[in-house]
Amino acid sequence: MDYRDDPTKPEFERSPKLTNRELQVLTLIAEGTSSKQIAANLGISFKTAVTHRMRLMEKLDVHDVAGVVRFTCVQISCLTIFQALRTLDMASLRA
């Protein structure tokens, strides 16, 4: 079974694992940063920034910037909800 198909895991755990650099690029893309700006911000060449962007989008199976932004929003929402549920669960254990 593919890790993305396991319905028992929260959405953010079913997502592909991203490296720290991929997370940096993901954040910058979601903020609307161009590949040229990403290269300057991270101190890498333009070509390397484009390669990171392409590989990240392939890994996430998205085909445009809007897809990257949607992915980021879903991940943040799911993680926030999961953390809130864990907090509530821990609070109920203490009661």
C-alpha cells in the first residue's frame, strides 16, 4: 500500500517526506516568491532553484503554483487540527 493511501493516518502523515531545503522552497513558493528570488534568498543558482521547484512539485504531484499553495494550506490546517486534537486528548487524560 502506498503511504498516501493509508486512511488511518492523518493527512499530513500521508504526505511525502520533504527535506529541509524542499520545505524552504515550498514556503517561498507558497509566499509567491519567483525562482529568481528563491535563488537569491537561498544563495543558490537560478537553475538549482528551478530544479528544486520542479522536483518538489513532482514529489507533491502538483502542476502549478496554486497546487503548491493548496498543498501548503491543507498541510498547515491538518497539522493544526491534529495538534489541537492531541492537546484536547491529553487534557482529557489529566481530568
